[in-house]
Amino acid sequence: MADCVLKFPATLAAYARASGELRRALEAQAVPERPLYNAELVFEEIVSNVIRHGCSNHVQCAIEVAVEYDGKSVVLSFHDNGQPFDPRGYRTHAIPQTLEAAGRGGLGLMLVRHASTRIDYERTRQNRNHITVTIAA
């Protein structure tokens, strides 16, 4: 059972509010600093990708994130009605050696993979993406 469920429209303004709610929920569960940081990073990257890419053509796109913490891990379960996207099959770019070589974008999934211990995906029968990210505490 989730400790917290965040439901919000796929907009940047709603993301900003939900991000604050996520932090309060994790702090209320006394999640240590490192996994709290990683959970916020994963939340930011997944949600911003859904908003910018998965829901860019949807008039009424919504995101739901269930948050669980059991003392050993933080589990974030993302649901959205955007375009199908399985992050496990997406190739990430090599880590740039300089800021000039980095350019813009393309590093979010690499950060998610680095911050997490497991990523699962399914496209549900209701045509929703379901991404579950586990972060070690």
C-alpha cells in the first residue's frame, strides 16, 4: 500500500506543486538524505519527460505517482496516459567529458538509471504507461 499518492495534470505548474508534496511525504517518512535526493531526481526526470514528450499531443494528460518507503527502499510508481514509452529499451548517450560536449538534454534516463536499483515498465490494458522505479535506502 502506498504511503502517498500524487495525482496531477501533466503541466509544469502542477509538477512544481507535486514536487513539494513528494518532498513533504518523504520527509514525513524520515527517508534518509541520499535516497530522498535520488527519489526527487527520479521524480523530476520521469515527470518532466512525460510532460515534454509523452503528453505533448494530449489535451488531457494526467500523471499519478504512488510513493512507498519500507526502510530499505523508496519505490515510485508512475502512471500516465501519454504515448507509450518503455525507458528500459532506450539507449542513453555516453557521459560527456566536458560541458561543451554535453549539449542539452538526453541525460535524464542515465541519471534515473544511476539513481535507482531497478526499473520496471508495462503498458496497461487501459493504454497507460506504468513505470516503477526502486531506489535503495
